[in-house]
Amino acid sequence: MNPNGDYVPFVRWPVEAEWALMKTGQVLGIMIYLLLTLAFILLFDRKVWAAVQIRKGPNVVGPFGLLQSFADFFKFVLKEIVIPAGANKTVFILAPLITFVLAFIGWAVIPFGNNIVISDLNVGILYLFAISSLGVYGIIMGGWASNSKYPFLGALRSAAQMVSYEVSIGFVIISVLLLVGSLNLSVIVDSQRDGIWMWHGFRIFNFAEFPSNILVGVTMLAMLVVFFVSALAETNRPPFDLPEAESELVAGYQVEYSSTPYLLFMIGEYLNIVLMCAMINILFLGGWHLPWGPLDNPALGFIFFGVKIWAVFFMFAMVKAIVPRYRYDQLMRLGWKIFLPTSLVAVIAIGYYVTFLAPGANATLAGG
């Protein structure tokens, strides 16, 4: 009713506007969550490394050093942005922005819990693979635009190793897709809902399918190891941080960067590391589900999903602390001569299991 007593019908917002507002809220919420997680996971990385070397690590800024990452953030933001005189200024600035944006875009299809996902695409795996393939452009652009041979060489090394290990990651993902029969990440998680013996990384414990569980179990456990090591190389983590090339006393493709552009490169790199931890969780460790059965409560699933990511990242941090750096020829040999043939054999083995040994395979063949 208006002040004159006349009836005024209620005007509802268009459905498209409500949907846009809801998705915007989801995107902002996930971004804030990821940035806060990144701050503490970076501190955790430094603490683990310090503990292995019997040091204290950051412990001054805030209680137990909890605010160290935020202090580092403000230091980078407030420093002067220095662009080399001979650099291509447009490409020089675009490179870290592209890396930063692509690192966030990849999280659009990651299911954090039951029905907690920004975009539940039926081709989520293909989407992620496409976005990760584009990430190499930011590194190449940054190395080339710096107008210096050392960043350019670092960018070439980084691009070569990322492309090399993407091939192995692709075949590992295919082996999981053969087991599940779907490209949807939520469906992949739900296929592992019945307990740890159905998690793809631990299928060897599914004694109900003995003896065929031995073939699929050993194969998928090997694929978990291949994916983990390939994720280290894909994200330039030690012992595969060859783009930094400490023997040359420079930091690789980002050596000419400072202040906020350098920060954007680092945020993009760590976001990709955490994304790989999430992918290991989704593909091999049951996603948000518990070891003894399904967990359909969205809030609890969200928490348990995060706990698993931290557990996988702990393994990333331990590898950084205890494994010496590879030579570049060793890195390439591992990717092309060991991981690529191994993952190809795994695809064949899983294809044989799905066709002839999986429950219902014979009935399917007879019906066909």
C-alpha cells in the first residue's frame, strides 16, 4: 500500500539479477577464503621447512608469527614498482595479471563440499586442463618482456617442464575418468563416497573385488605418486624449481619484477600449488568424504575437504625441505622416459579392468 491507500503490487527482481548477485557473492566468498588460506599456508610452508632444519621460522609478527604473511603482503604492496628501462611495459605488467587471474579462474569448478561449487560443469576436468595450459603464457610473457637473457632462459625452462609434465598429468586423469565414466568433478568425488577402500588412491584395499582389486589398486596407487610428483614439476616446486636456477644467482623468469607485480606472480604460483593439492584430494582421496563412509553435510564436508588439502600440502612442504634439486636433464628424463610410459601403461591397465574385470563388465559386454 502506498501513502494514498492504493494497492501497489510487489515488484520482484528479475531471476537473472538474483542469480548474478548469488554467483557474485559465491565468487567473492571463495576468493576471500582462498586468499586467507594462502596467507596461513605460506606461513605453514615456512614453519615446516624451519622445523626440518631445526629453526624456529617466522615467530615475531603476531602471536607465533601468525601475521607474518600479512606483513609481507603490505611490504610488497607499499614498495615502488620498478620497470626496467628496456622492457616492454605493457606485456611486463600484463604477465603477472594473467598469471594471477588464471590461478583464480581454475577454482571455479572445484567442489569444496556437497553442492558447494561455483560452477558444477559436466566437463570440469577439461575446463581445468585448459586453464592450466594457459598458465604458461604468463610466465613466457614475463620472461620475454623483461628484456634480459636470464629471465627469458628461466621462462623457457619453466614452459618446457610445465608442458612436459602436463602430458603425464593428462594420462593420469584419463585413468581416473575411465574408472568413473564422467568429467564432472562432483561425480568423481561421489564415486568414492563408500569409504577409503573406494578412494582411487587406495582401491587395493577393496577386497570385495579380489583379485581384480590388485590390478586397479596397484595401478591407481602408482598414478597417485605420478600425479603428486608431476604436480611438483607443474607448479615449479622443489625439487623441480629449475626456473629459479640458483646456480645463476637469479630468481628465474620473475627476476626483474618487484613489489606488487612480483606478489601477483607468487600468489598465482601458490594458488596453483593449492589447486594441485585439491585435485589430488578430488581424484584420489575421496574429496570431502570420510574414510569410513559418505559425508553429505555441506558444512562438515567443506571443513574436511580443507583438512585434506592441508595434509597434502604438508607432503609438498616436506618434499621441499628434504629432497635435493634435480638437474634439468634429470627432470626431463623423469617426465618423458619414466612418467609418460608409466601413465600410458596405466591407461591400458585401467581400460582392461573397466572392460573385463569391473563388476557388471561381463553383463555389459554380453548385452552389447
